[in-house]
Amino acid sequence: MSQKAVFYHAGCGVCVDAERQFAESLDASRFNVEIVHLGETPNRLAEAEKAGVKSVPAFVIGGQPYHINFGANLSDLK
């Protein structure tokens, strides 16, 4: 059974690079990856915040946020 992984990003260069490096390379037999572009779906900002995301790009896997590099604060996207 695969574990859900949500990759939140804002479309910036750092985010796009992280998507290529990490989100697209996760083992599909282990992870069901959902990619959420917060610039295109701002209605999901509250969801990301509730999950503990402080900046993007970030993964939430098993309820735990994992921040990758730094693209933008979540507050900058509001």
C-alpha cells in the first residue's frame, strides 16, 4: 500500500527544480504523490498551513512536513 505524499509549491524556480528532483522521482510503489501548485490553487493554502507547511517547496508525508530549500514563505502567497 502506498503512502500519500503531498508536494506543495508556488511555481518559482526553486519549486520547479525541487519538483523535478524529488516529487517526480519518488518510488510510485511506495508513494502516491499529489502535486499542489499553490499559485494556481490558493484555496489550498489553509490546508498546507494546517499540515505545518511554513515555506515552499515542501512535502507532507505521513502528516509530517518536510521543507526543501527555500522558495517562498506561505504568508507571501496570501
